[in-house]
Amino acid sequence: MKNFLDAIHERVLLYDGSKGVMLQRRGLKGNEASESWNLSKPDEVKNLYNLYKQAGSDVIQSNTFPGNRITLDMHNLGDKTYQLNFEGVKLAKEIAGDDIYVAASVGPTGMILEPAGDLSFDKAYSIFKEQLRAIEDAGADIVNFETFSDLNELRAAILAAKETTTLPIIASITFNENSRTLSGNSAEVCAIVCQSLGVAVVGANCSGGPDSLIEPIKKMYSVTSIPLTVKANAGMPNLVNGEAVYEQKPEQFSSYTKEFVENGVRLIGGCCGTTPEFISAIKKELDKIKTPDLELKASSTITSAFNHLVLSKDKEYVVKKLSLKENNAVEMLKNGDFYNLIRDYKSEKMDYLLIDFANLNEPFDVSGFTSNISFVIKKPLIIKSASTEILNKFLRYYPGKVGVVLSDNTEISLSQLKHYGALILNEELEPITN
């Protein structure tokens, strides 16, 4: 079997469909964690994996989606986090054999990150790290982060995977009707940031039916050069006798396949409400389609969590500058008075904000500052600093793709800047490509 990264650059791979709906049909109760069946009813889980294999899936996904400690604690299963994830992947590997790939499904924590919520970036990172250790030990071929609605939580997951595993990464986001996440992240920003962090595949899942994901996929395709993935629901469910019923038919669902493939999708399957019949229907459509080549897109892009900007030397930009050289600004920074420090820089009229830390070496809460500025400032950032610590922390916690000015006194390494997906610029603010 070919390496997954090679295979997905050559042709469109077929994913599988829903796990939850299928397990509910086999008796999974609403108050049960689906992962619990990895231990209590492994044959049922394996049978489900096999149905998708028989339907033609090239990639099957493990029954581990909400298998993080926070979610499992709600079912008094937190102490079995490692075991439930390990077994979910192991069962899938037994069915996959040497014929198809196993993607370990990892979903969000269900909590809201700071400053809007109580979950810190570092805590989210540690939660994902625990789950990732189990799925890599079990032999997963890929990790699929899916149904994320907050780009910064997804970044915590991606960094945990990059820094603790060797698994190729799929990053998939869920969007509303405006092609934005619940946290306000645009489809373009999500795609750019995920690509800059080195994921193998980026895309969209869940949301509504396939018609609801056409626009986000097109927006992602307009700014990225890596393969895309899509897994829509079987339409929007109706509540019948207290149960969610998906009424879209496989043929209607699969009719969008060609348009998805024409817009960069190289991994396609189904999410909530889809069954092996949906996967078989997609396969019939894929058999008619020639795989188009992927297109290279502009890489000289910076983003905030909400907006993106392609830098060009031929354009003049409206720039605001936050200089952290003055004593009063440094005092506000040291005292944690972040909002008053940045509130005058919220202008929607600027193209980007340039933050100059200069030679600042006074201790301050870099994480808190970064969190506040990412929440308040909607436009992209370019930063300058001689401090490795400031740059390292700012890039780690900022939920966008930052432009970093590389000067003679910049101490951080190029590899570290690239690790966080930064766009590296010279003093004239032109991209450095090597």
C-alpha cells in the first residue's frame, strides 16, 4: 500500500461515513459514550468498520471522535482515555489490514478557549497530547482533527500532533452559512493557517448537507495548495419522535461529488447521518471523474483569526503601528493592562497592524497579551522583536499566520519561525522565501 501522502496527491480517496448513527441503530444509547463500545462491544465496532470497507472506502476512521479526557469524564470514563482510544484504532487496523488507511478521529474538547472561555491553550494542548499518544501507539496511519469550530483550539491540537507524533495531519472545520466558524474564523483563514502549520489535508465537515459545504470548500481552494477534504451531513435532520432523522438520499448526496473534486477535494466521505450506502454512491461518482491537478496559490499571506491579506510589493497598505518602546506602553504591558494598550488599534480601516517589541526584555504575560490582541484586533499582524522568548510565545498562542520581520538582532531560528507557520519578512517587509 502506498504512503498516504503519495496516494492523496495522485487521486481522490474515498472516506467512510457516520459512526454514531450506525452504532445507535445497533443499540447505542443516547447517554452512552460511543467509544465505550471499543471495549464492551468490539465485534459491533469492527463490523461497522467492515461495512465501510466493503462499500469501497480507501480510508476508515476510528471510533474515537470525542475520546478526550474532558468528554470521557462526563461518562465516568476519563481514566480509560488511553485504552478506549488505543482499542478504537486497533480494531480499525484489524479490519483495514494492508488494503486501506486508518485515520484516528479526534474532535474538540467541548470547552471554550480563553479569553472568551475558561480553557487555556496549554491545557487544551495537554488534553490532545494524551489522546494522540494512544492513537499513535495503536498504529494509526493519520490523525483527523474534525468538527472544530475554534481555530485556536485546532491549532493546539495540530501543535500537539506535530510535537508528539509523526502522524500526517488532516484538519477539518465546521462552518455556518457565512463560511465562518462559531468563533468567527473565515474558511480562508482556517485553510491558510492550517497549511502554514504543515497539515497534509485541510477541509470542512459536518455543518449541513453537501450544498452547505460547497462555498467553504471553494473559499479554501482559492487560497491553498494542499489537498482538501469534505464530509457533509446527510442534509439537515428532522426531529421525529425525539430522534434526529436524516432524510437526504445517497444519490442526492453524491451528486455534489464532481463539484467538490473540481475545487481541490482529494478526500471525500460523509458525516452525520451517512451510511455505507452513501459511500457506495460517492464511489460510483468518483469512478466517472478524472482527478485534476492541484494548483499552487500565493504563499505571501498573513492572517488574523478573522481576516487574511496577500502581501504584494506593488501595493500600498494602510498600516497602524504599536510601538512598545515608550515607557508608558511598557508599563501597561507589565501591568497586564492589555485592553487599554490596544483599544486604539481596532480600526477596520487599516490593512494590518505592525507591533514593534524592539529590544524589550521586561517580563510580562505574553500569553495573556497575545490572547487579548487576537480577540480585539481583527486585522492581520506583523511583528518585530529581538527576543526569542517573546517571538516563540507570541507565535505559539496567536491564532493566525503572523508576519515576522527578520533583522540582524532577531535571535529566534528560522526553523522555529517556520514551525509556527510564520511568514518571514525582511526589513523592507518583503517575504523571504528560503
